[in-house]
Amino acid sequence: MHFTIQSSRNMSDQAGPSTTKVKRTTKETHPNLPPGLVLDPDGKVCKVCNSWQDYAKGGLKKKSGKGAGAGAGGFAAMAGMASASSTSNSSSTPSTSTPAPRSREDCPADTAALGRSTWTFLHTTAAYYPLTPSAHQQQQMTNLLSSLSLLYPCVPCAEDFQEKVKENPPDVSGRYGLSRWLCERHNEVNEKLGKDKYGCDWNNLDKRWKGGPEDGSCD
């Protein structure tokens, strides 16, 4: 059984056009940031729409005497890619050691971290979804997926998910169908990112998201 997410269209109509024009940084508007970073509705760089690699990949301009541009230096430093200071003490001894990458545990999630966490939540929820859910449980799962497609913080990601839901309505008929449906949607994302696809048969999905490998290495 497949449930069609009907509330998505209604809520989108109330909020405005279903497709939002994505605004990005340019050399003219944000000279101290790499061009192409996705901006949020407030005109600020959207952390959950970009990865820290996006901040660092183009190289960051420095403000005169102040190092990397504001709002981006931190991400470059986290990647272990911060450039050396343009001013140095002539009496100091140059360091030959490579600084360890800064921990990002206490930083706001970027698009990669948010994506991993979201997929982990969805796959795990599906793995524990009833084998034969009631009509009420099926509707609740439909509501969850509908809400996710509308409220996901990364707007371009959310709109892409909405399109995928329209093309392939969620199978909420039971654990196996829902797990396979999510696996197939995840594989579509992996294909777009040039990553390997994952086997969507229940044996693989159970080992990864519920039961664990047979060798007990996760016990």
C-alpha cells in the first residue's frame, strides 16, 4: 500500500511557490567568501545548505592584517586548511609540524552532518516500524515524511525531496516496504553525489540499521 502525501501541496500553496530561487554568494556580494555558497532567507550563509569543504575549496581572501574573512575562517581552520598568518615574528622558529584539525563537535551542523543524522534517523525509524502497521500508524508515518519534506532546514534539499516524494510516493504499508523506499531514495542522493549505492534487500538493511552484522562486531 502506498500513501500519497497530500498535505505537502496544500501547505506549499499556503507558503508560496513550491520552488524557491536559491541565492548564492558571488565575488561581488561576498568578496571574503568562496562564490557559490547557498544563502538562507535572511541573506546569511546557510550552514546546513553547505559543507565546510565548500567554505574552504575556493581559498579564502584575507582582510588586511586580519587573516581569513569573517564567517569563513573558522570552517577553513576546522578542515585543517587555514592558511598561515601573513605576518610572523622574525625571531620565532618556523614550525614544521602540521596542526591537528579542529574538532567540529560543538559547531552548527553543515549539510553533510545534517544529512547523515537525518538518514540515520529515517532508516532506523523504518527498521523499527511495525511489520503490519495500523491505518493510524501508516498515516502518522506519512505525516512525518510530509513534514520533513516541508520543514527540512536546507531549502534546496527539502524541495528536491518533495519532488522525489511526488514521483515515488512513500510505501508505508510495513517495515520492509518503508525500509526499501527510503533506501531507494537514499541511493538516488548517493548517485547524484557520485557515491556507491547500497543494497536495498531487507537482509542488508536489517544488518545496517537494526540487527547488526552476524559476527557480533557491533554488540
